[in-house]
Amino acid sequence: MKKKRTKSQVAKYSRIKGSNYERKICKLLTKWWDKPIYRTPISGGSHWKGDGVTMDPDFPFHLECKNRQSWKFEDLFREKNEIMKYWKQCENDALESGKIPLLIFTKNYCPDFYMMSYEDILKIEDFSNHLVGKQLYFERVNEFGERNKFVIGLLSDLFKSWSADMLRYIKLRREI
């Protein structure tokens, strides 16, 4: 008979799973960006915000990574849901850093997804290629009655769509 895990064992497993996912995404981003991006030391417990850091000032994104089983795409139609909770954390932390919020998330047996605001994508696409692949565009009305538009897509498609050199060029022009 299988032994039931204690709450502390479940919490430890969740931390390890999250840390491993953050490392995996940082390796993928390092390969794409061609400069090192590291998992934030003591992720979630230090003065650094976000799950990935780099010494490259041209890296335009504030990174938040989530590997949780609790989210479902259909939850986007509910008032409260996990994906929007993750997004709020990413967006609030990005405001402090002045970077573009980029949420990267997955769950078991699913590919890596990204989520960005539609406005930020339009700013980048004014100077670059349009996103390739399929994306989910959706809109939510916040508690103040403001309409917010978002895009969710496959992280691999984001890498195919935008090169690091193109993003550096846009950043140089101070457009993002």
C-alpha cells in the first residue's frame, strides 16, 4: 500500500518541481538570448523579483515561471483562476523592474506556454515579425472596468518569432 505524503513532503516536492522548472526555462532562454540567464537565487525569498535574472541590461522581460497542476484553460472564463493569479504576480513584480512581464507556465504532460499582454506584443510587433504558430487572444475586464487583453501561446513559437538580436535592436531604440 502506498504511503500518504505529509504536507511538508508535498511542499518540499512542489518547491523542487518549481526550482527544476525555473532552471529548465533559464537554460532555454539562455540558448535563445545567447547570454546567460540564471534562476534567481533563493527564488521568491530574496530582494530579486522574478524567477530568472541576467546581467544583460538589454533583456527586456521580467520572468515568472509556474509548473503547477491546478490550472486549466477553461478557468480563464472564471472570475478567479490560477493563470490570472500567476499573471498578477508577474505584472506587479514587472512594474518595479520596468520590464515587460512574461509568464511561462506548464503542467505535467503539457508543453511550455507563455503569456503576455497584447499591448506589449503590439509594441514589439511594430518593429518585428508577427508571432508564428497559434495563439489564444483573450480579454478580461478588471475590477475597475478596464479591458485588458492577453495572448497565450507556445513558448517554442515565441522563440521562433522573435530573435534576441531583434529585441536588442528595439530596446536600443527605447521602444520597449
